[in-house]
Amino acid sequence: MNQHIETLETAAKLLKTKPLEVPTRVQALQAEMKELERASESLKAKLANIEASSLTDAIETFGDVQLIAKRVDGQDMDALRGMVDELKGKLGSAVILLGSANGDKVNLVAGVTKDLNDRGFHAGKLIKEVATRCGGGGGGRPDMAQAGGRDATKLDEALKFASHYVQSLA
């Protein structure tokens, strides 16, 4: 019993409150943490959109098909998907492949606009080929696909495959 009382008093000191107010203080801290996580996610999304806008400088053109195949490290799958959506909306017609290395892990997301889907371009097929080159796998729909890999050292080389893919269909 004394040990429990000591633990409660220690927690109260750490939380800078009275022992009887520990549960209330913990709930307040949990709510604050949730709000900070929401704000952090919002800022990450805004930063990803800004970075997506800067990627339009990396456009390659094959005939009338635009391609962006770029490495954007430090991004999780959600951020990559958001960036692909942003670029699809901005460009109107394009094949987009983004890859991110986080340690040894690789995140990949591909997007293809509807007009190019109708011409045979398929995000799921593209992402499967690229992921294989990074020691991973994945797939998806014709317009959006994602994958993971286990070898970040091969990401740059794998992203170059997108040019061959687009050239073969353009």
C-alpha cells in the first residue's frame, strides 16, 4: 500500500499537481497531446503540398505524356499519397511516381490520371515493377497504387524505371 502511495505522490510531483488531481491532469495532458498530434498532421500535409508544388520542375515529357518520378525522403505513405493527388490535380494529365526512404524501408506511391488510364497506363503495374527493384512488392488500382520495399539503396535506380515504362506506352 505504501508503495502505491509513493507512486501516486511521485506521479503528482511529475505532473505538478495534488495526488487526488492526478487522473484529471492525465486526461488534460492526453487531450493536449491529441490536439498537438492533429496540428502536427496538418502541418505535415501543408509541407507535403508545398513540396509537391516544387516537384513540377522535375517533369519529363515523352510525346504528350508528362512524368514525374522523384525521390522525396522523410515522407510516410499518407504524405506521398497526398502529394500524388496534389500533382495529379495540378498537372491534369500525368504519370507520377514518388519514393521515400525511411532508414532501410522504402515507401512508393504511383498515380496516373484518368486520360492516361484510358491509353493503357496503369499505376498498379508501374508500382509493382518499381517495388520489385527495391526488394518489395505492392500494387493497386489503375489510377493510384502504393508499395513498400526493403532496400533503400536501390530507390534511385528503381525510380528510373518509370521513364522506360512511360516510353514503352507513349
